[in-house]
Amino acid sequence: MTNKAVMEALDGLPPVKVHCSLLAEEAIHAALWDYAEKHGIKIEGLINQRQTLMMKNKKTVVVGMSGGVDSSAAAYLLKQQGYDVIGVTMQIWQQEDTCTIEHEGGCCGLSAVEDARRVANQIGIPYYVMNFREEFQENVIDYFVKEYRAGRTPNPCIACNRYVKWESLLQKSLAIGADYIATGHYAKIVQLENGRYTLIRSDAKGKDQTYALYNLTQNQLSHTLFPIGSYEKPRIRAIAEKAGYLQVAHKAG
């Protein structure tokens, strides 16, 4: 149910009633979403109230793209939902030679950059590689070494999420005029009745990643979108394949 469908059914509406039909559309979507949430019903393609409000002025989202299927699908889904999307890969490798970067780079190796760039081009969104070497060195590598030497067990992924992806990337994104950042994490964010944001588990129980995001702040959560949180992994692969992103659709992970 959309305001366009209402206008077509009624052979057009005057401007004041067009506005009313938009409000009605939002109310219907919000009511459907609340009902689905309360009764555990999944309605594919339904945009929840929070997403609807975010999109009223066509918000800009910076998507962290690793070159994998999850972040590629995240960027694609946001584009389909009407957001202005910017793809970004975080350059975190240090001063290694090219072969070492590719061998040890993991989700941020050179081939991953090329895959992300190729997908961004197919989606039709701008794409950039942003330098986060210093932030990664200080908040992940130095932290890891310090904790290990002290006889404690460090968790570099949680540190990277908290201080690099959701601190440095968010700040740079807001500085260039973006409203939100998004990633391919399997997680969801909901806003409670008291106004606070909280994480909830994704629909993909076997891939849920909320445990690695537990220390995100309220400000960070309020500027974050998790587009694939309502999908299972096989569905994400199918979305990527149908969209033509064959180079990433069946990547391991």
C-alpha cells in the first residue's frame, strides 16, 4: 500500500490530500510492522517505522564494503530502499608490500577492494577507499599487543568495531554530510519506548553478530543501519546472485 497506489485508484489527489495519503502510508506501514513484530511474522520488503522516518528526506548512508557478499547486499538493499548510498572500504593495512597485504589482508586485502569497487559500480554508487591506518594501529594492533603482554585475552574485532568502524568511520561519514553508516553485520537495532536504542539478534541465528557489537554507544547506534539483519545467509546470497554480483555471491564467510 503506497500513496501512489491510492492516488491512482482515486484518479489523482489535490496537494493537501497527497500529503495526507503520505501520512496514511506511513501509519499503515508502522501498524503492519508493529503487528508483525509482536506476532513473529516476517514480511519481506516491509520497511519499519524507523526506516520510513529516516528516508523522508532521502538520507545519505556510508556503507562499509569489505568486498564480501554481506556488505555488498547491504549496499544494494539500501539503494533499493531509496537511500543515497556511498560505498567505502577502510584501508587498515600498514606499510607492508603488495604481496603481504594480499596474503594477510583478509576482508581488507587488495582483491577485496577490487571486488567492492566492482560491486559499487554495478549498483551505481560512488566508491572510495578511506585511510584508517593510524586508527587501526593505535586501537587494534597496539591494544592487542598490550593486552597479550599483560596476560589477558584481547578481542581485536570488538576493538575494531568500537573504535575504528563506529568511531573513526562514523565521524568521517558525518563530517562529509552523511546521516548514517551501515555494514553487513547480522544484527538489528530497535528504539525503545524510552527513546534509547538497543541491539537485538538477527533473524539469521547461526550468523548473529550482536555479541561483537555490544559496546556501541547510543550515539553510534542512532546513526547505524543493519540492512541484512532480517535475512538468513542463503537469502543474502540469492539476492546478490539475482542482482548479478556473481563475483561475491558465493564467497566464503
